[in-house]
Amino acid sequence: MGSFACIILFNSYPKYSLGDEITNNLNCHFPEKFFFRKPVNVRHSRLNFGPVLVGGNVEEKGTVEMGEVEKKRFKWIEIGPNITEAQKRTISQLPLKMTKRCKALMKQIICFSSEESSLSDLLAAWVRIMKPERADWLSVLKGLGKLDHPLLLEVAELALLEESFEANIRDYTKIIDGYGKQNMLQDAENTLSAMKRRGFVCDQVTLSAMLNMYSKAGNLELAENMFEEIKLLGHPLDKRSYGSMIMAYIRAGMPDQGEILLKEMEAKEIYAGREVYKALLRAYSNTGDAEGAQRIFDCIQFAGISPDVKLCALLINGYRVAGQTQKAHVAFENMRRSGLEPSDKSIALILAAYEKENKLNKALDFLMDLERDGIVIGKEASELLAAWFQRLGVVEEVELVLKEYSVQQTSSKVHPS
């Protein structure tokens, strides 16, 4: 028993396209993984397939027998040994439990060349010969996903047209999300249009995928339009939709608008993810909006998120950029009182704040306090301090700082913590 492969010779029969009408009666749930649940109660109109291939036992090796007309157009030939080593390695990674019909298609896709055949013809031939069910399609798509194969989305798009695939709205959503992750906006929009033409009604999950895509692409106008479309559905907005829109405002340099949405969420007892809070805090921090940074820092704690050293460093930086050294130092001490060990970055930020105001004595006092508490400065803080001393022309202090840092590094390697 063997597995099969195919080489397609183009024919003049009409091909089905993404525009073919598909009607549906749909009742499905969002799957946890890509294309993994059999849809319930899905019905399609018949599609315009190419000519049916009359073949023998598809489980046998060799060339499938065909009529004289078909022989001129199509051959299904097993993949032989004359393939590249990379293709052999990839084929060897296919799951042992994968069915023969699925392996046959997987091998063909792995060895596929657009110069020799058409992917749509390849899939159509597989359907005619192997008579796959939805589970077979899902197995192939899962396999392509694990291989991170570049043809995954194209195969998925073509699968939508096959009755045996029994496409549902979540299948379209996954493809849209896949295109969004690759920043292929036009392809995602085309898939959404095809979905609508086939009678599927956009739901919040699908629109949220589009919103997230526009947000990551930095297209604020389209993100806002999609956000309004989601509102028009009449369902409560979820954490993902809010988060994507907040990130869109942050990327557009409008953190204040993002904060308004954050407050709206909190009023509904919906809390954003840690990364959204961090991005908003960073936006205020980098522009020196210390008050905005402090508000978001307070929101983080109100949301039940314990600030870590990185979040504290962003708050400290906000005060540093704003020229409020004393408040930066207070934020640093509050971090220590909360039980967090100061990072080299946070120490360097305090030193940078003192350097900005040319307060060398304050910086030295700060370093002495750290030394008394057994806190050793790291590379970034040491280099900043050395550069500061150099600008002041204090060469001996520079040499001392560098020497102490070298000893500390050697000691940490000999006696790792």
C-alpha cells in the first residue's frame, strides 16, 4: 500500500472561484485551534467542479487509470526518490497516525512547484480521487500549520470552496486572522468580502480580528471604523476589542484617547491585559507626561496587577523625562519598599535624572545609600556614571568606577548567585 502524488496538466474546463455562491444554515462555536471542530448544520449549494476522474483503487501505487480524454489533462503519480533533502526531511516529520489520503496531499504540497502545476487543480484532483471529509481537510491544515508552511493560507482559502470542507464562519475568521498576523491587509479584506458574498453574517469575533489587524498595521481610521461596526452589533464590547482599539490610539500617538477607553472599560468592570497597560504607561513615560504615567500606574494596581520592576522603571522614566527628579527618586524608593529589587535600568534612570540637573552630590549620596544596602550597580549604571565623570574631567573617579565594576563582574562569575 502506498501514498500518492499528483502533477496537474492545465485543462480548459471552468474552474470555481472565490466568488461562487455558497448558502449556509450555520450554528457553530469558536474553535480553540485552527479549523478543528466539525461545524453543525452547515449546508452549501453545489459548486462547479471540473470533470470527475474515473480511477481505480486509490490505495494502490502507480498511476490512476483514466479515460483517453483525462489522460491528456491529468496524472496522479507517486512522489519518488528524486526530491531534495529538505523535502525528504519535511516529509519525515509528518505524523505517523496521519491517514494515507492526507499524507498523499501533504507530500504533494511539500514538493509543490507553481511552475509545474496549479494548487487549485491539485486540491480538486485530491477531492475527486480521495473523497475527503472535513476531518481530512483539518488534518492537512493542522499538518501545514505545524510545519509553518507558506501555502497554509492559500490551501485554506481553496478549501473554503469545497463542499467536503463544510466551511463555517470560524474558518473564515481564522484565515483573516492569519493574514492579519502577516500584515496582508488586502488578502484579509478579500476573504471578508468573499465570506459576505457567500451569505455569512459578520459577528463580533470576525470584526475583532479585522480591528486587531488594522490596529497592528497602524491604520487608525480603519480601526475606528471597524470598532464602530462592532458597536453596531449591539453586543457588549469585549476585552480584545477594547485592547486592540487602545493599542491603535497608542500607535497613532494618542494615548489620551486610549486612556478614555481604558476608563470606559473599568466602568464596566472589564480590565485590559498587562501588555495594554504597559504600552499606555510607556507612551506617557517616553513623552514625559508624568501625570499621565502616574494615572496609568494607579490603574494597573486598581486592576489587580502587581507592578514589576519594568513597570516601575517606566514610571521613574516618566518623572525623569519631565525633569521631576525628586518624584523619580520617590517612585524608586516606593518600588524598594514594595519588596522589589532595583534593576540596573532603574538605577541608571535615577542617575540620569541627577545628571540632567547636574546634581553630582545627590547622585553620590544615592549610590552610597545603595552600597549600604548591599545593592551593586550594573553595567548600564556604571557606564552612565563613568561618562558623566569624563565630561566633568574627573579621570581618577572614572578609573575607580570601571575598576570596581570589573571586580564585581569577575566576582559574580566566580560566585554566581
